[in-house]
Amino acid sequence: MAGGRGGDDPAVDGVPSLSPSSLRSFPLDGDLRMLVLSLATGIVAGLGAVVFRFAIWIVQELFYGPALNPGSVELPLVAVPNAFSVLAALGPVRFLLLPAIGGLIVGVVIKLTSPEVRGTGVARVLESILVRGGQIDPKVAVYKTVASSIAIGSGGSLGREGPVVQIGSAAGSFFERYVERHAYTRTLVAAGAAGGIAGTFNAPLGGVMFALEILLAEYYLQNVIAVVLSAVTATAVARAFLDFTPKPGVRAFLVPIQYHLVSPLVEYPLYIVLGLLVAVVGAGVVKLLYGTAHVFDRFDVPAATKPAFGGALLGLSALVTAAVFGVSDLRSATWLFGVGYDTIRHSILGNFGIGLLLVLALMKAVGFSLSVGSGSSGGVFSPSLYIGAMLGGTYGTIAHAFVPGTAGPGAYALVGMGGIFATSARAPLTATLIIFELTGQYDIILPLLLVCVLGNELSNRLLHGSTIYVEKLRERGITVQERRIGSLEDLCASDVMTTKVETLSEDLSVEEAIPTIRTSDHGGFPVTDENDHIVGIITLTDLEPFMTGRVEGETDRPEAEQTVGDVCTTDVCTVHPDTNLLSVVDRMESLDIGRLPVVDDGTVVGIVTRSDVLDAYDRMPSFV
């Protein structure tokens, strides 16, 4: 790692750091090395997207055979022995049982591997950037691939972007060991995420903007170059293996109709209203998701079984929808299980009526909240597109009926797709670019930008600055705020800490400690045990009762009998060397303390004070 640790440092997360001799095969120039590593990250991310798609195909073949395609994979569906056929005698019960079985398997995988596998994946990557300096265990990428492919392939109402972001980011974090600056870690992690998005959706522009707008929230040129190279490389690798069309966009979203503004003076006001509508619905989707998650958190059942309950309830929603509209259970499951790209395409083409569109939007929001909120593993991007397509299609149908001479419902469905994702993730530019790439509809880009930007601004107020990705982090006390170039997130505790730390033994008497603290420039001292592990911290405030009213020559003195370990504060807050400086500042502010010991494996390796933070901030370069 960089930022003062250097290439000869001890192992990080159990992986030995590389010595200078092991770096000889890499370009010596730091910027050139970053270019090479960005390309390598893109290759791994592109291959990861291919493997993930293939894994989903295998799982859905085992669960449903050719009957269902919940993963919307381009690979051919073949007739193989599968659970759906074996359980044919159970009839509709299969639609409850199979998603529940998939959820149970996912819960067991998470239990046996890592809690980082749970959820969307993007939030975990953001957490690694904000708290751990971008460090991601490479094994998480493997676990995430397995769990998410089972969740989606068994019918979970989930998206593919979260897992591939985590897979690509893990690749970027792995290659971080070859660079010498800590700030490069975040760049490579974001580059891996861009590659994952670009590779799985055949959307290099969307992947680039996703990384810059959501993960980094800044547009420094070094970041842009690395992210672009990774996205382009991953797209090229994925196209070599997957059955993508040569045009931009996934084949399932390419529609034969070219939508455009028919009457701009009339339609722009209509799109403004749509922008307000998607803001309210997008904020509602976020609140529904986390409200559902809180309900599952209160369930007094083993955590591994909660995704099974979520899967069963998802199946129940499909059966209810089938009964309401008088269609087969299989057709309803096709509408609501998995990523739902084929259903989205039908909405774009205007094949659904208003009643069905509204019910599907509601049921998808519920099913998606059940899948993610119960602790399963998958993304939120595809469900956002689905809800947006149904909402936009409904609005477009009404608008076209009452205002003749305007674009058809499909145009509003396209714009609604981007609008819901923009408002829930606070990513208007990402939404605009990725919808263009997924659909090939450039003529609709002006309304798309208008709706995404307006919706984003209003939803930001409704959600108080939160998003579908960061709400969970905020609930856990992790600081998420607007970032800028040269921010405190570019530094970690080890970059600014004082390494020459004076400590006091817990066995030292208070009488002996008082002169040391009085004559020191420090306001507090870490207290350690016989193994040099931190057990507390002592300040002048702790010693004040012993220093007031002391009489010279007094023999019965409490400070002679008590030790530093007796009077020190044992409930001490510490940070790891890799904790980013923004989190350090947040902890100081929330606890109203002026110093934080930096601890690695229980041993004090440094201390960060308010003055250390201010000095670091003053040394930061400013970019205009």
C-alpha cells in the first residue's frame, strides 16, 4: 500500500506486500504502471462478468430448465433434468418452493463465507472505499458470484450490477498492491467496478459514469483515464464471449421503434411532471426497501433462513398477480421473477395496459424489497429499470390519451427507466448514459436528461441526501458526504499519525504517572498491558482528582496505591491504520475527543490528533 507504508511493508489482510524486486516486471513510471494495471483490472472484470452470466445460466437450468429465464441470459435454454419439472406434481406450490430453496442456499453460503456477500454489493464497495481505503478481500468476489448466481437463477427479484461491481472492484483492490500511492487504491477499485458494469451490460459509457458519479463522486483526470481503460477492456473481453449485438445495448432492450419528441412544446411540460413523479416513487422505493429490511431484522429466526422467507413471499406475489389478471402462474412468474428484461421490453413496446403496468410496478417493488431486504445477494439496478418502465409506461399511456399528437407510451417508459434509477441512486448522468446504451435510443436523450436531473434534485430532498446504496451505511454510522478532489478520503490514519507514541503501563502507579503527564506536551497517553496491547487511555482529566489539594510530605496518598490501569478510561475508541481520515474526523466529532489511538492487531502503532488532521488538510493540493 501507499501513503507512507511503502512496498516493503508487512502483509495486508494476510497477503504479503510485494518487494521492489517483484515489481521489476512492471513499468517504473507510476502513471504508466496505473495504465497497465487498469487494463489488467478490465480484463479480470470482463471475464468476471462472463463467468457470472454463465453461472446464472447453470443455476436457472437446474432450477427451471427452458421454462423460465430469470437471469435474462443470452445463452440457449436447453431441456435438462430440473427441479421445476421434477416437482410438477406440486403445481403452483413450485413457485413458492423454488425461490425459497434458492434463498435458503444463498443464506447458507453467506453464513459459511462472509457477511459482505449479503445485499447489493455496491454498498459494500462504497464501504471499503470510505472505511478501509479500498481494501477488498479477493475471496469475496468468488463468494459473491456463487451466492448471487443462485439468488438470481432461482428467481430472486434482483439485478446483476451489484455482484459484477463487487467482482470487478475486488480485482482492482488486488492490483492495488503494485502501486505506491494510497489514493490509487480507490481509483483501481472504481475502475474494476466500471469494468464490471461495462462488461455485463455492454455499456462502457455507463460503466465509466457509474464509477465516477457513484463510487468516486469526482472527475480527476487520473481517475477518468484508469476507469475508461478498464471499462473499454472489460467490454471488449465480454463481447468476445457473449452474444451481444454490434450496436450499443443488450439485445433484449433493442426495440424496432425509434422514439423521439413529436411536439416539444407540449411534451417538455409532460416530462417535467414525469420527473416529479419518478422522484416521489424513487424515494418511496428506497424507503420500502429499508423498511422491509428492518422488518426482517426483527424476525427471531436464523439469519440463514431469512432469504428463504423472502423467496417464498416473492413466489406468493407471483401467484396473487396471476389470480388477479387471470393468467397462468408461469406467465406471472415470467413477469416478476429475476431481472425482468423481457417484461421491460414489452412495456417499452406498449404491449401492456394501464392496470397491468401499475400492478407489475407495485409487485416488482415489493418483490425486490423482499429479496434484498431478507438478506439475499443481488443488485438493485434492474429492478429500478423495471419499476421505472412500468411507471413511465402508465404515465405515457395516460398522457398520449389526453394529449394527442405526442410520443407513444414507450418513450415515457424509456425515460421512466432512467428516472427511477437516477432518483434512487442519485446518479442522473449514469442513468442517462446507460439507458442510451441499453436501448440504442439517442433521440430521447433530452427528455431523459431532464427527467433524471429534476427527479434527482427532488428525491435528494425527500431522502435527505441518502440513496439506495448509502442508506445502510448511514444506519451503521459510516460518514457519507459530498466528496471533492483532494478530500480526506484520499488519506488514511497511517498517512498522518504520529508514530512515536508514548504509552504508560497499566501497572504503573498514579504517583509515578503524574510527573510524566504533567511535563509532556501530550494531553493523553495510551495505556498498555504486559503484551503491549492497548487496554485504555489516560488524560489529565482522569488524574485531576489526584493532583488537586495534594500536600507536600503527605504519606497516606491514594495516588501511591492506585495504578494507571485502575483510573484510565477503558472504553476507548481506536482506529485501524487503513481507516480513511474522513471517518477518523467523524469519530472525533461524534465522541468529542481530540485524539484516537491507531491500533493494529491490538498493538498501538500511532496516534492521530486534531492537529494532525488539520496539518494534513492544509498540505492537500487544491484543484481548480
